[in-house]
Amino acid sequence: MRKSLSRTVLAFMLMPGYSALSDDDLKMKDVSSVTDSKQQQTLLTIDRIFDAKEFELKDYSARWIEGTSSYTLLAEVNDDKDHHEIRRYSAATGEYKTLVAKEDLIPEAESTPLEIDDYELSDDQSKVLVYTNAQRVWRKNTRGDYWLFDCSTRQLVKLGGAGEPATMMFAKFSPDATQVAYVRNRNIYLQDLSDLSQRCLTVSDNENIINGTTDWVYEEEFQVRDGFRWSPDGKRIAYWQIDTSDVDQFPLVNNTDSLYPEVTWFAYPKVGQRNPACQIGVVDCESGNNQWILTPGESHEYYIPRMDWAESSEELVIQQLNRLQNCNQLFLADVNSGEVTPILKEEDAAWVDVHNELFWLDDGNKFIWISERDGWRHAYLISRNGEESRLLTPGDYDVIKLLQVDEKRQCFYFIASPDDPTRRYLFRGSLDGSPAIKLTAPETVGVHDYQFSDDAKWAIHRTSHADWPGHTALISIQEFQTVRMLEENEIVAESVRKLDLNPVEFFRVDIGDGIELDGWCMTPPDFDPRASYPLLIYVYGEPAGTTVVDQWGKSNHLWHFMLSQKGYVVMSFDNRGTHVPRGRDWRKSIYKKIGILPPKDQAAAVRAVLKERPYLDSKRVGIWGWSGGGSSSLQAIFKYPDLYSTAIAVASVPDQRYYDTIYQERYMGLPETNAEAFQEGSPINFAQNLEGNLLLVHGTGDDNCHYQTLELLIDKLVACNKQFSLMAYPNRTHAIKERENTERHLRELMTRYLLQHLPVNE
């Protein structure tokens, strides 16, 4: 196992306000000599983290204005969190002009300003769309009201006519800012800004036909919510149409808000079942004529996860996945005829990931594309017809995220971390394919992300590491120097500095056969290697995410720190198959092995650290996780009852056959062709092995990982006469944070359960 003591010390030294400490300073202070006030500042509590939200960070929500070196910011007015104004800042000088003041947002006959949930500037910056009264649709607040503010006349007008409040979605200016298009009740509407007249561009009198947005499964698994695109010339709108007519419906039952239960039905395609049909339409804004794009195949047997205009008002670029998601075809579509021309095909023995990292160059004759075709996630320069291709990022490393292309300087910028998959750095590549240059300073640690200006001269730099909540700064790209600090979050940083914590250790653990997993470790402040400590594992384990990243993790991160202060050693490991930059083979080794390979790797990692770290008590090993991590926690305690004594499974999926098509089939194939793996990979089939302590937590209104699947597990555990604990949160979703006091209650529940069943002092 590779120890990372030097890395840990460096991370701590880079924290703002660090001063050198002697060995004596680092020893545990005598509690009796510390005042109550001082003690309160050094210790984390549920109240501080989840109730008072003392460590909540401010987000610097800047947006670059296209074609300029200026950006807009939604800024608090006099530190009032309830009222904001929209400002335009000059990157060069830092000076700003208020575009929309708080007073500008007071509607006629009203006394209080609108709350801004989101906004959009017209291309000429003469008008602003203000989104307010936002309501949640599944995961995001995407339904609300829109108001038009004219920057010259200072007039504020509500859009949408006499429609019901909070029913508008994704309103967007036309390129010339004379019209606004939006979605309401599954259709696309067009409103003229000169006389506010409006008309419907699509026709759907059937609740199963959705235009301009998507259904549950597309939103959840492809993140397609805003489902329409203006053409560059403003004459057409291209859009998704989803037909869920043949998809089975799933009920969510609300037992608490009325005398009789309220039932909400929605289309949810479970693995192996019939999918929604999808097609792309293009509607002429003047005539209302519609042209369907003639993508090949049966519309319910493929997916269209990405669509946009191809640097032209005559063609679209479309990504089409087959149902198994192991083939992604890139098409150019003629919007006049509907005909499509294939230009590129990505295939994989496992699955192909879709992405948005497509940048057009050379007046639309070339584009940059991301592919894993050579075993690494690399950038390629592709001709428009797909016939020519050039590798731009040679080497055995992954491009984590493609950020910006600077065609004038013949370069592009991306995030990568060739030597340490737990970190994120900025690199500059060349369009001629020569080796990339690392721009982030070599001595820095943690995660770095950059939001580039349109001209690639400036970037907003956000960074943090596991021991520091981070800051946001403006940098000049050519000199690669910080120009000014934008948000230091100094109050939170100061609170963190006062906490009695040990730095987070990052390390690798050898699990045999030449395989090493990345991990992190938190230890108690008064850590004594001669003592004995309980070990708590935080797990995710599935391909959609990662837990071992050197970054600040907000409230969950703080809760782990709090547990370390109570006497726990907390660790996390990224098993094979997690979404880390260690190459295609690493990530896709999990194919058809979800629930099979991850728990094996996790258990091997636990056994290794128990052997190598004598201070860990092998009789007190716990594990917890959420969603896929909840499933991994079930796998652990069911399959390795001799290793784990306690598990907390939050919002889990006990039976993979009950999850949705897009996610589960992507990583497991179809149940009829992979039945044995679905059986072995579903924790419910091993519930009879439970010996330790198990807490099941679920929201009954979880539209993602259904409470139904938890009831199946409960039924199995009862049949096997296995005792367990259960907390069902009524009407809470997958996030389990809605309604009063929920988040705090959940964390107190979990903390109490650990203290009782994974005791600190034994």
C-alpha cells in the first residue's frame, strides 16, 4: 500500500492561514483547559452542519457573455439572500454595471421584487428573461414563470399570457430577441415580444406525447430536460418528441397530504421493458410546417441523447444510441428533407458514453470529438464528413473534460490528471496534436475547474481540496495568473480552520493481482496508532460516480469529519468500474458485473487495510452509501457477513430488474441475455446471509429508486427471519431532503445508529 504522508502534509500546508506547528502543538489539548466557546468552535455537530448550515458555501454564479470579455453575476443586494440583482462585470477592470436592479423586479401593483431563480440575456444584451416561482419537476426546478425586462425602457412584463402560474419551461430568446419560445403542457409556444401575441407550434392533445422536453427516463439518465433548440437564423426550432404511450406506468402514493391517498402515475420503463419512442422534429416558426428527422430504426429501440444545430441553419448534428448503448452513431440531418448522413460511429464491447464535448472549427468544416477508441478518453479533430481524424491528446491518460477551443491560437483546454486520478488539473493542447502542457502549478493539490470566456482570454477558476473549502478567482489565461479573487468564502474557511481535525490521507491499497484502488482516510484528532478504532466505509461503487476525489465535499464531507471527531476512522475506496480517469479498461471492467465485481473489490480493500493498519478493529467494520452506494452497502453486509458488522443503506436498489432501462441495460445488458448476472448482482438474493446490523432508509416518494424495491427486500428479510431497522420518510424523493427538518433528522438517525451498533469505545 502506497502511503501518502507527504501529500497529506502538503495539502494541509496549502490551506489558507496555515502556520507551522510543533509536535507538541499537534498533541491532543487538555479538554479541561479549553473554554466551552472554544470547544464549540473545534467540534462539528449535526446542528452546525445540517441545521444552522454554518459551513454552506457561496457560489459565484457567473456567466460569460458570448463574444465579449464580460460576464454577468446574480449578486445579493446588501448581503440579503432573498433579493438579488443582475450585474455585468468587466474581466479586465472588475468594474460592474447593474443591468437589473432589485427595484426593477417589482411588478406593477406589487410591493416586493421577484425572486430570481434563473435568467437569460438576449444576444444584444438589450433584454433579460427572468425565471421565477420555480417548481420542481423530478430532479430539478424546471417549471415556473418568466418575465421580460427591457434594459432601455426599464419595463417589466410577464410572459405566457393567461396561462396557469408556474407552467412555463425553458423560455429562450430567438437569436434576434424579437420572440421567445417556451414549453407549456408538453408543447412549444412562440410569443412575439412586440405585441405579446403567442401561438402554439406543436400539437399534443395526448398526455403521453411530449414536445420540447422529455419524459422521466431521458431526464434522469441523459440529463435532457431543455428539449428544443433555436436555429442560428431564428427561423426554425428543432425539438425532441417523446411518446410514452406504450410505457408501463408507475404510481407514487402520497398518504399524508389529504384524507384519502393521492396517486401520481408516470411512465417508467423498467429494465427489459418497452421504452418510450423518440424522434426529432423541426418546425418552421412562420408557417408552422414540421419536418421529422428520418433517423433509422424503430423509435422505441434507440435513444437520441444529444441534438443541436451543426454550425448551420440547414443541418442538425444528432447522436443516436442503440438500446444496448454499445454503438453511438453521429448523424448530420438535413432539416429540409429530414434525411440523415452518418459521419461517425463509436462502438465498444461494453457501452459508449455520450457527451456534450463537441466543438466546431474552421467555419463548421471540422469538429473536436471525444472518444475512447484507443483505450483512453481522448480528443480527436474530425472533418465534417467524418472521413479525416487526428488524435489531439496522445498518451496514456484520460481527458476528463474538454473545456474550450481557441481557434485563433490553434489550441484547446481540458481537465486531466495523468499521474493521480484523485486530482483535476488544467492542460492546454495543440490542434496539431503535439503533447499537451500542464498549466495548473505543479505544487498545487486538489481539484481545479475553469469556466472560460468565449474568447478564451479569461477563466473563472474554482478550486478546493479535501481539507479546504476552496475559493473562486479570475485568471488571465495567456499569463496564467490570478487577476483577482471573486469569492473566498473566508467565513466558512475560518470556521474550518478552527475545527479540530486531522488532514485527510490519500493512499492506494493493493488488493492483489497487481490491482491497486485509490482511497482516502480520516482519523480522529487525538489519533493514537496503538489504540483500537472502528472503521466506517463510505461507498458508491457503480459506474455513474466516484467517491475518492481530493475536493471539498460539503455537508456529507463534514459529517464524515464529525464522525472522525467522535472516534471513527472513516475510509472510502474507488473499486474497478467507478467513473475515474484510469482508462477505458478500468472503467468498463464492471460491464455485466454490477453488484458482483464492486463488492469483491471493496471487501478486498477492507481486508488489506485491516491487515496493514493494526489500529483498525476487524470486529467493528461498518459501511454506508446512498443510491448505488446503498445497494453496495447491502451487497457488503449480505455477501461478506464475516467482514462487515453494520451497514446503512440509503435509497438502494435491492433488485436490479426493477430499475430503469437506460441505466441498468447500459451496464448490465438485457435481463433475458444476462439472467445469471442480474441474479448474482442483486443484493436481495443474498438477504438470507444477514448476520449484522442493518438500517434501511428510503423516501416513499422516491421516483428514481422506488420504495417498491425496498418492500421486496423487507418481505425477503422477514421470510428469512432476519432482524433489521427501517426508516421510511413519507413523500420524500431520492434526495430525502424535502419538508421540514428532514435532512437533519436523517443524519441524526444515522449518527445514533452508528454510535449504538458500531460503538467507538470497546
